[in-house]
Amino acid sequence: MASLAVTCSSIALSSSSSRTEQLVQLKVTTFQPLDRSGKRFVAVKALSSESRRNGATVPFAATTFAPDVMEQLAEIEDFEKLAKDLENSSPLEIMDKALEKYGNEIAIAFSGAEDVALIEYAHLTGRPYRVFSLDTGRLNPETYKFFDTVEKHYNIRIEYMFPDSVEVQALVRTKGLFSFYEDGHQECCRVRKVRPLRRALKGLRAWITGQRKDQSPGTRSEVPVVQVDPVFEGLDGGSGSLVKWNPVANVAGNDIWNFLRTMGVPVNSLHAQGYVSIGCEPCTRAVLPGQHEREGRWWWEDAKAKECGLHNGNIKEESVNGNANDNNTLRAEVVSDIFNGDGIVNLTRPGMENLLKMEGRKDPWIVVLYAPWCQFCQAMEASYVELAEKLDGSGMKVGKFRADGDEKAFAQQELQLGSFPTILFFPKHSSRPIKYSSEKRDVDSLMAFVNALR
């Protein structure tokens, strides 16, 4: 068994802010060696010592430490210029710069997906580093196993942040376990992710994320490699007190995966099942070949809403307000219409209103609510056209209604629109439509639905 040598030192650092100037004493206790590899670890405070309610500080177990010497971080710096200077730098160079600059006051945000590449880059720098993750309580079992694998592979301890149990209890008791399917994911993410992250970041001066420009063209296409965080506050508090580093911002997803395979880095087993972007279990699913990775996140919502709140600074104000610069509106203007079959009736708003009011209709109807830019709608087009051909002459009417843009509010309020595509069956003797709830959109499944109801 290796012997344990303990060394203690005290470093005096001058720390200043807009309000006060004070002398900060940083006590460092190093333990070495811990194992045969000779890796060094240091016990440090948790990411955040902020209290949930009563001011108590909850200490965290040992985690990887930072450099022996930290430079002062109170100086004013032009981060736009720094981002420009580092624009053509490699992820390794950017990571090294971040760790050198902020030492123990920066940490890697690890979600359990392909951003394990960040940990590998940090490991390759040879510098000490910290890793934290948000445990929402609703992650896949595979993700929890992956956390354990990563800890053992790198011989680190991930610093987990948890949601406030009282807030989670209030949300679930008031609105149920799956309210986000009805009124959007933002409230649940705010309780389970955003607020725990806010507590974590209050103990840091900078953080490192795995954001890439190609992850979400609607919200991340302009992500710089380093920026002043536009949403969260850091250790000193106030606007501009936290810096956000995105070392892989300019790296393509395929290149990330080539790097992971080359370096033999452990990955989440969900990736092999078609999951690309991985979040909470109820809000994440596998994507089809050719689909964008973010299509697997909050698939029932529009593309402009596909941020959980951790990176809401990426969403431009005009997109949030839904005006002429809305991403979906722009896409809809350039995408051709779909579901163009001989047996498919193109219904207008008055036509849909008549279907809703019609009592004792002679023929039943099946209608798809769609948006031509939606990849899920595009994927089922062939099946729906074939369905119309099979139902030709059967007395069953097949229709389509474009439910995005100006018609979306009507479709949500009157037609049970939750996500695209939504398929409705209008029985012969009732005005109330029946919603097709299955995710199976092949022609055989659609025929089984029709035959069971007509």
C-alpha cells in the first residue's frame, strides 16, 4: 500500500471587486500519491456553498483541484477580443487556456452525453480540473451508469447538483409528473436544472460547456469559444461576473465522435441505441437516420424552444417573442408543401371549423395536422399518401391541415395539437375528434387505427 504524504501551504491572493478590496487566504492541502498512477488530488469546497433555504453550507467530498498558482481574475478583460484570438485554436488549446486562467474557480459541465470529450481534453492538458453535473432525478439508468464509468476511468469525483426537493414536490403535486407534455418543458427544467445550475455557478468565476454551433442551428449557430455569460452570475455576483468557455464550439459532431473513438473514451450506451443529444428520460428519444440531433429533445415543441434554460442566452429575443424572425417562420417560407396525394383533401381553416361543428356527418375523416418544415412530418409523408390510396373508395375521407404559423394557436386550442404531426380521426356521428396517440406512423399502424374506429 502506497504511503500518504501530506503537504500544506498557504497562498495569499489579492482579490478586488467593484465594491471592496480584500486579502483572500487560500489554503491548499495536497495528498500524494493516491494510487500507483501518481495522480494528485486535493480536497476543495463544493461548487456552491449557497444555502437552499437556511444558510447552511453542505460540504462536498474530495474533487480534483486546480493549479498551484492562480492569477488574479478581477481585472477587466475584453472577452470578445479573446474569443476572436482563440477562434482558430484547437479545443485542447482553448481548454488549456481556460484551466490556466481560472484554476480551481472553473469547472466542466458534464451532461452524460458526448461532452465527455471535454473531460478528455482537460485530462490531456495535464492540469487539475473540476467536473460537475446536474442530477435532475429523471435521467436514464444508462446515464447514471455512465457517470460511474467516467469517474473510474479518469479517477475523479463528479460534483453533483440536485434540485430542491420542496420545489420538485410542489411541481409534481400541483401539475403531475408529465405536465411538460401539455404546457412545455421550461417550468420543469427551471426547477430540476436551471436553479441547481444557478447555485453551482455562484461558486465559480467561469464554467466550461460542450456547446457546438452545429448542435442547434436555430439557437447555437453563433456560439463563441469564450464569452461573458449572458444569463448566470458567478462568485462576485452581478452582470459580467461569470465567463463561459465553449472549447468545441467550432467542432463538428462527427469530428467529436472521431476524437472519442480514437482516444478510447467511454461513451453513454444510449448512443448505440440512436440517442445523440441526451437529457432527461421523458424528454429524450432516439432520432432517425438523417435527422438533426436536437430533434430527439422535446420533440413535441418547436425548434426555437429547444433550450432547457441552461443556454437561453443563445436564443435571440425576436425568436422568443415570435415575430417575423421566428426560425420556423423563416423555414416555412422556403420549404415546399407536403402530403400531396390524389386522395388527400387540403383543408382550410373554415373546412376544419366545419368538421368540428358537423353533427351526423355521412363519412368519417382522418386528418393530419402538419408543418411542411417538420422532419417528422416529412418522414411520414409516404405512409400517409399510401394510406389515402388504400382508403380510396372506402367512404373514408383523408385530409391535411397546415397547422403552423397563424393557424397554430387555433390548432392547439381546438384540435389538440401538441406536436407535429398530430393525426385526428373524426367519427361519422360525432364532432369530437379522436387523437392518434401512437408514435408509429407506418401505413399498417395507421390502417389499424382507422379500422378500429370507423
